[in-house]
Amino acid sequence: SAGFLQANAQSGFWIVGGQNAVEGQFPWIGDIRAKNGTIQYHYCGSALIHPYWAITAAHCLMGDEFGIDNPTHVRFNTVSTNTQQVNLNGGISAEIDTFFRHMSFSMNMGLGNGYDLGLIKLKEPVIGIVPIALPQQADTAHYYQANRVMTTAGWGLVDTFSMMSAD
């Protein structure tokens, strides 16, 4: 499930643990899906930032370059990645039109050389889900202060021992 947790400075780049979210708690979070035959599977997470646009990591948009299927859909307002159905109480599956990686992104550089950003353009607008609000430039000093509590949501690892991904 999508979850939220407190980040730990000792964890480096990893965020581990968290708790399950409920359907509708983070409606703007996107479950990027790829197809294997008729089955869709979880590929990466994203966030709806505009009815036609979702933001994700550039490394999530590297399918065909690694010999795997490109993502085809993004599901919003749903938490379970292991089912073929979206949340029956308002989940939306949106088809991907195209995607863009930051032009300075490089898989050869650690963490994409700081440019691990990608945009997904959807074929149709997502209606009925309010996109997540991005901070305005003037707000960045407030939002990015050290030692502030923040919430993050996504489908990450349950723990580093089993390396199991959250459902």
C-alpha cells in the first residue's frame, strides 16, 4: 500500500518501514503500470500534478532501453499494486500518451546525476482527483528547512531484510 513514515537521517537514501494507507488517503499518487501480455504489473510510483501530467523518476521511464515493456497506464486513488482492479470507490486508470526524462539525466551517474526527474503526459485528463500542490518558489525556504517533519507516500520496501515491496 501507499504509506507514510518519518524519514530517518541515518537511513541515507533509503526510506524503510511506514504504515499502510487506506484507499483515498493519497488519491493523487500514481501506480505506474506496464503490460505483460494481458496482465498489468506495478512498475513505479508517480504523483498527479495536473489533470494531464504526472511526475516520477526518470529511471522509471527506461523500459525499452532495458529490454522490458514501457509503462502504459497510471492508476490513481488506489493502494494495492497486486490486483488488476483499481479502487472500486473512485480509482482511475489513465493511459500514458508519452513521457519525458530530464535532458541531463544519466543512468551512468549516481542517482541520475541529480536529475532523476520525469514527466508523464496522459492521453485524457484525470477528472475527479485533485492533483497534489507543488510548492511555489517563494515557499521553498519554508518547505526545505532542516529537521522538519514531512510525509512521503509510495510503494517501497517493507524492510531491508526481506526486500519485500509493500502491497
